[in-house]
Amino acid sequence: MNWAKFAVLYAGALFGAVAAVPASAGPTEQIAVVGLSKPVDILIDPWGVPHAFADNVEDAFFAQGFVTARDRLWEIDLMHRRRLGRMAAVLGPAFVPFDQAARLFLDRRDPAALWAAVGPRVQSIARSYVAGINAYVALTVAQPALLPVQFQLTGLTPTLWEADDLVRIQQADDSPSIERQVRRALAACTGTLALDALRAPLEPA
């Protein structure tokens, strides 16, 4: 079972790997970024799922943002533009009505008041997550070959995120996925996961 591995480092310094890796481990890559307080190890399992090993919560969420951008940059960049009402600027005037609708849902209150409602801990985690996304975006500026092919085909460049965007966007997710995940998590806690599979079989299995 081969695990690929890369270490996300801070302030340009190089540090050795600290997470245990199977003897048959795949290649290791070291990437220097700004924004971490300590080095983070990210292991990619045989199914392509990243696992972050960090010394603190903020660095773990930084790594989460980094690998999310690494794996899904085109998707999250498009979603970010759509929810902030910034599609027409890159896709043309046909998207103006969609941008107008999206901006109707943006929270116009002072972001400081919105952050106060969730507390400093959540704000710190959110800012770390966004910093991780931006760190990967910055990496693509230095290494354009890292950009997903969609950016190359459209000539677009990914935008930087602001943590305040996370509290300004008030649109509800219209996908039932969250509901299903919560229901399955509760079923797992009560030992009735098999019954949930009868109620709503997984697709794909």
C-alpha cells in the first residue's frame, strides 16, 4: 500500500518529515509556504485522500485549506465567485442577473459583529483555512503548471480569498448532502447504520 507524502513547511525553512510512513511509501515532496506556525505533514493514501498531521488546530485547518485548493481549485474558485456575485466580471454580461441575485443574499453587516457571534476560536480556524487556500493560490502564481487545465483553457486566474467572505455569504446550501451526512453520522453513533443503508442506499455503493 503506497502513500504519497508532502510536507507543508513555513517561512521557507526546510524541516524533516515527522509523521510515520509505511516502509513502501511513495515519493516525498517538501513545499515551503508562509502562514504556518510549525511544519505540517500531509499523507496521501492509496485512494487519493489527504491526511494532515499538525501540532495545533490552526495549522491543521491551514493544511485543510491548502489541500482543498490543491485538489479542487477550479471548483472552489468558481463557487467563490458565484456566491459573491462576481461571475459576470469573468464570464460576461449574461451572468449579471445571477450576480445580482447572489448579492441580494450577502450580509451587509460589519464583519466584526458577525465574527463576534461565532467567537474568536471559530474566527481563528476560519482565517487559517482561508490562509491555506491562499497559500496554494500563491504557489500557482510561482508555478503556473500547477493550475488545473480549466484555468489554462479559459485564461482565468484564481482569486485570493478573504476570511470575511465566509460570514458575508448567507446562502443556504441547497444540496441534501449535508442532511444525509448528519443522519448517517447519528445512525453510526447509535449502531443503526445498516438500517440507514436500507432507507437511502449510497450512490455509488
